[in-house]
Amino acid sequence: MSLPLEVRRQLGQYLLQELPQIRTQVALAIRSHSNEIPSARSLTDQELIDHFPQLFDDLADYLLSEADPEMRRTVIKVARKHGGTRLEQGYHLAELIREIGIVHSSIVDHGLEQFLKAHPNFAESAGGCSTIIGAFFEDSVVGSVQRYVDKFNEESRLTNEKLHAANERLNQLDAFRLQLIRTVYHELANALNALHFSIEAAAVTLAASTHREMLESCARSAEEMKSLLSQLNDYSVLIGGEVPLHIETVDIPSFARELEEAIRAMMRDAGMSLEIQIDPELKSIESDRGRITQMVHNLVSNAVKYRKTESRGGSVVIRFQSKNAEFWHLDVEDSGVGIPQEHLQGIFQEFKRFPLSENIAGHGLGLAITQRLVAELKGTIGVRSEVNRGSRFTITLPKRLSK
């Protein structure tokens, strides 16, 4: 590749001098190959050749340095940037490589050959000149293609991450299904055993009072099975994403009154008081009224279920608060038995119930359902609790939820 310095210097100067003419020839050549580079049709001539000043400067320096390693790194770096530009402009890799080939041929045909005609004394250096220009464009291809390789690697990484996440989710679903089968079997078996025992006991006794007790036991067992099946149905619908969001304008004061009317009887039967607090700055939101209602019902039902049964009373406070211009808080605070700190991390998992709840009716799905409802509304849920003092669940949701 060794060439006399004078040849390399004059060739570089000649190419820079002929830049306008060569640039025009390149644009025409690319247009004539539009069937091979269809993405070029959407670009102007200026966009096709706007990198030429840098290209010719680099080629002149490449010739002078006789392709030393530092210059080659510079050319590859610049070409990588050009490859990124073409990638953004919609070029496929084959189109980019074809275009570089056209530029290479045009410089040889309209630059190098004309230079050798004008300097016949350099004719013996023709092969060396062609070789060093070829090396320049080889480095240009390496740099330009690198940007496409980077994109491919990034897309591959993201795809692998998604596949890994999907596999993890499948593993979780398999574990969930197994847990579901075991839990449903256990819960239904208990209810059916109690039901069977009550029926047998009622069949062998004639006392009316005993019959009444057995019927009440049957009713409780049936209610337990009905509750479990209802929660399972709700959860399966959420997992399957079967119900689309219904976003509407929700007037907070009106919505709060509706909630109070809906849960008043449950609170009265439990001997508990209910207080609803509304931030005057929170007037309305754009969200799914039904899902928010279900969240509140689940959390209030939990508060009733985990009240201190040894003493009459207890309270639930529901707060609607504005957080900032974009988000609002929904708090449900109770004065119940509370949750031990070591169990707080697991309470939103399916069928997780901490030891203090073993004698309390329920299946461990209510909070899991609530968390999924919150996620569907692009929100978060957290909890603070202290044993024998109660729990406070805080849901943060966007004020304007988009579909």
C-alpha cells in the first residue's frame, strides 16, 4: 500500500477540489439505483450527500497518513455516526452497503481516473492509489455497519429480557395454578365436610333447636364456598384481562357519598364507625369508577374481617387526598388487629394469610385482587401497620388515566 508522499498529497488535494462534481455524480448514481436503495427515494439530494465534506476531508487525511491506525479508528468512528443517520432515515443494512459501494465507485471513476489522466507521471502508482481508497471504504463499511450491529444486539438483549420475563411469568403461573388447586381443594373440602357433618347430624336428631343449628352451619358452609368461587372468578377475570377499562369523569364528593351508602350496612352490622374525609382540592378524576369501588370494598371488608372482635366498636377512615397536579391518594385506615411487620411484604400474594388470621374467614385473595386492580389503573399500593393498633393502606393513582 506504500505510495510516494507527493502522490498521496496531490491526490487528496485533487479529490477535495473535485468534490462538487463528484458529489453530483454520486447523487445521480444513487438515484439511478433506486430499485436497489428504495429508502433513498424519500431523501433529498442534500440529505444523500450532506456527509461528503467530512468524507472527503477524512479521505485526504487517510491518504496523507497512509492509513495509519489512528486515522483508521477516526474513519470508523465517523462512519459509525453516518450509519446511525442512515438507520434513523430508514435504510436497511443492504441499502447502506450498496450506497457506500456506489460512492466508492464514483470516487474511483470521477476522481482517481481523472487524476491519473491529469498526472500521467503518476500512472505507475494507480494500483496503490486504488488499494488505499479501497481500504478507506472498507473501514467506512466497518464503521457504518457497526451501528446496525449495535441495534441488533440491543434488540436481541431486549428480546431476551422479554423472553426471560415471560418464562418467569409462566413459572409463576404454574406455581400459582398448583397453589390454586391445593387451596381450592382445601377450602372446598373443609366447607363440604362441615356441610356433610351438619346434614348427617340433622338426619339423626329430632330436636328442632338442633335442626336449626345444623341448618345455620350448612348455610355458613355454603356461603364460604360461594365466597371462594366469587373471588376466584374475580381473580381469573383480572388475570385474563377480560374487562376493558371504563374511564369516566368521577366527581369525588358524589362518589364518596355513594361509597358510604353502599358500605353503611356492613359497618353497622360489625358495630364499627365510618368516616370519610375529602380533600377540597380533589374535586374530580378521570378513572375507572368500578375498579376503584371494588378496591375500597375489598379494603373495608378486610378492615371488618380483621377488627378486634373481643371489644365492640372499631373504626374505618377513608381519605381522598390530592398529592400533586398528576396524582391523588386513596387511604383506607382501620383500628383492627394490625399486621406483624415480618408479614407485611407477603400480604399481597395470592392465598397469603398471616398466622393471626387463621381463625378469621377468608381465602387470602382480597389483597391480591386489590393490588391487580391498582396496577390496572397505573397506580401503586402500600401499607403501614402495627399489631393491635390497626393498618393503613395507601393507594396512589393518576388523576387523569388515559386508555
